[in-house]
Amino acid sequence: GDSVTQMEGPVTLSEEAFLTINCTYTATGYPSLFWYVQYPGEGLQLLLKATKADDKGSNKGFEATYRKETTSFHLEKGSVQVSDSAVYFCALSDQGGSEKLVFGKGTKLTVNP
Amino acid sequence: ETGVTQSPTHLIKTRGQQVTLRCSSQSGHNTVSWYQQALGQGPQFIFQYYREEENGRGNFPPRFSGLQFPNYSSELNVNALELDDSALYLCASSISGNWNEQFFGPGTRLTVL
């Protein structure tokens, strides 16, 4: 079945450092790809998405490009802030009728001042 | 416009008991999906409801069941609780056909003792 693999965490960075969180996927067909963020004690928030190959999703300084040839959707941010500390989940949509989301295990990011 | 709400926030049950979790979808959304998020893991798809009927199910046993009501709100019922059912249960609502916009509630934290 479809699956998502994220880089293992936790990731600890200093403020203003560059962030990359790797995500690769396995899927039949042409899934849409997402990054969700979960702040402590909260539910999931959609951070960005891309619906077809070579699309770039972006939001709040975060970016990710849908790379079909490498089946990847890596999350990047040029300069992280303390407020970016959270758990980040890569996900794909399974378009098998129910359009469920398949998530990776999550990567915890801590940004220190 | 109100977002997705879930109740209760926290719940403690003992093995063998039954539990009902509730979700109110975002205004205008007609599809509700339920996910189980174990500690340190990504959310796992339980099932989805559309037009008051189950529209896709993940790899969960029949003791996980659900309902959707005419106002699109939903319930998740779990019978014969097991220790491994301890998790954060997330509800997400969307508009059928607009599968790349799922909005998550804050979740219900279930602890089974």
C-alpha cells in the first residue's frame, strides 16, 4: 500500500538556521502531497500542499517541491524561528475512493534561541 | 465560521469498557474522517463518513464503529477497549471532491487503564 517515510527526529536547530526535513513516498497513481504541523497539545494544521509533479507548495516561509522522479517532498525553510518548534508530518492523499491521508511518523523540531 | 470541534478533550477508561467520541465538522463540510494517533506516531486512518455512510475504512477491527448525522457531525465508538487503544483521536472534515483540504480538530486524548 501507499506509505510515507520521513527523516527520523528529533531535530534541534538554533534560531535563523536552515531547515530541511526529508520525506519520500511510495504510491500508486498520482497522489497529492502535504505537510502538516502539530504544535504541543494541538491538532494538525495544514502547512502546505502540492497536487502534481513539480508543483511547489509554500506557506509561512516553508517550501516543498513535489519531485515525482525521486518520489520526494522535502520541507525547507531558510531561517527558522523559536515559534517553528513543533512536530511536522508529511502525508499523501490516497485517492482510492475515500481520499484518506497516509502520514509519516513525524519529525519533532526544536528551535533554540 | 467555526472550525472542527471535538469532545471530550480527555477521557480515561478501563479495559473492556466502551467509549463514544464526538466531532462537529466545519461549517459547510459534508465529509468526516477519523484518525488514531498513538504516542510518537503519525495519525492512522480509521474510517470516513459521507452522507451518513461509511466511505472507506482503514485497518481497524469492527469494534471501531462510527456514525454520521444529518448535520454532518459524527461519532466514533470503540467497544471492548484495549490498552493499545490509548491514543489521540483526531477528526477531520472536508467537502467531498475537495479532498486536498482536510481540516483537523484538536483531538480527544483517550487513556485506557
